[in-house]
Amino acid sequence: MTVQALDDFGRQVERARAEHGAPVQARRLAEHFTDATLALLFPHFAEPVSDRASSVNEELSRLCGDLHEFLVALGSAADEAKQLSSSFLLELPELQSALQDDAQATWEADPAANSVDEVLLAYPGFFAIACHRIAHQLCAMEVELLPRLITEYAHRETGVDIHPRAQIGRSLAIDHGTGIVVGETAVIGNRVRLYQGVTLGALSVRKDLASQKRHPTIEDDVVIYANATILGGEAVIGTGSVIGGNVWLTHAVPPGSIVTHEEAVQRSREAGESLLEYYI
């Protein structure tokens, strides 16, 4: 590279930095905001207590300030950013209530869980749900960028990828979690259980379908076991259904369905050996 080329590159980088619309260190700010929100909602996520513990009002004020700073950096007017920040704080009690239901549901669903506190502290599925609920609330307020950064923080930490616009009901239980993918227009009802590797995805990823319902609807009290894949906006899984592991679905199933692989055993005539074949 010549000196002139390096100078041109330097000017290009300077222009890009001046023109980009994201806050400086946006990912770090998003992670800090998420951790601060969870620390307010649950003492399990709080920093070690210092000589002078902060009051809840002080923590609320800091959280409001952090969100205000991010919104202003994105281009919001100061008054609008202040209103949005205050509105988010008003949603914290409902967020806490929903997450308590999620933690309780996860504890009840997993025989290996010894307590709700263990779920709050150690379960990646709960952390992913918590990040999603924070991000989804910000999406509902039409906050840009921050919701996606929050869910990507959870994705990096847990391997669970839930789009912030996905609609999730109460008492969601995620066991193990790794590899779960929930798309943007997915709808999940109440008291649903998801296991590792579940995909609620789209049949097509064409950009011109962005405004359409592309992902499944999972009604209340459904259990979806490991590595099941359900694709498309027409795939409605009826209330109380059970979807077995490794099942692939692109259509609706009625309430109360049990969808599994059919197992058949055949004996080889030549070798006399048992062969195992699987069918959907």
C-alpha cells in the first residue's frame, strides 16, 4: 500500500466515523443497560454491595440516564428521549412479574432444577428470555437498534437467538437452550416449553416478504422437544400439542396433537441383523 493510498484510507475511515448513526461503543452500552435492568429486577444480577449501597431510586435514575444517552446518540430529541426513558421505567414491574413466571415455569418443568434461585442464576434459557422481554418492550416503544443489540448479547452468551419482535406469552420455559432460534414474526403462547435446538423459522428468507407473517404460531401449553424445526407462517401448533425431537413441520397441527417420528424395526433376511429405520 502506498502512502497516498493509506492517506485516502484514513480519510475514508474518518468520514465513516463521522457519518455512522450508532452510539460509540453501542454494544458495550447495550450490555451495560441490560445488566443494570436485570440488577434492578432481581438481586441475583446485582453487583457486590459496596460500602454505600445505592438506593433503588438512584438505580432507576441511572438506568433512565443510560437509556436517555443511548437514544440521544441515535438521534432522538432530548425531550423525546426523556419521555421514552421514563415510559420504559414504568414497565419494569410488569417485566419483573413476567420473568418471575418464566423462572417458576422453568423450575417446575425441569426435575434437575433445585430452586427458582438456581434458575435465575444459572440457567441460560432464563437469561435469554429476560433479555428478550427487555428488548421486546423497547421494540414496542419503537426504539431502534438497542433491542437487537440486547438480544444479540443473549445470543453470544447463551446460544439462544430470539428476535426482539417475536411475541412470547407468559411462563415460557427453556431447558438447556443452546441452538434455539425464534424468528421475528413468531408467536408463542402461554406455558410453552422449548428444548435445545428448536427452530421456529421461515420457509423463505426473501426480502420482499419482510412485512408478512413468516414464522410459526405456537399456541398455549405446547411442548417442543430437542432439534424440532417448525417453519412458515401457516404452521400453527394447536393448544396442548407435543412436538417430538427432530420433527420437521411446515403445516398446522390441531390442538392436542402428538407429532413424533414413527419407529419401525425390520430384520435383515441375509445377515439376521436388526435394522432400525425412522419415519416421520
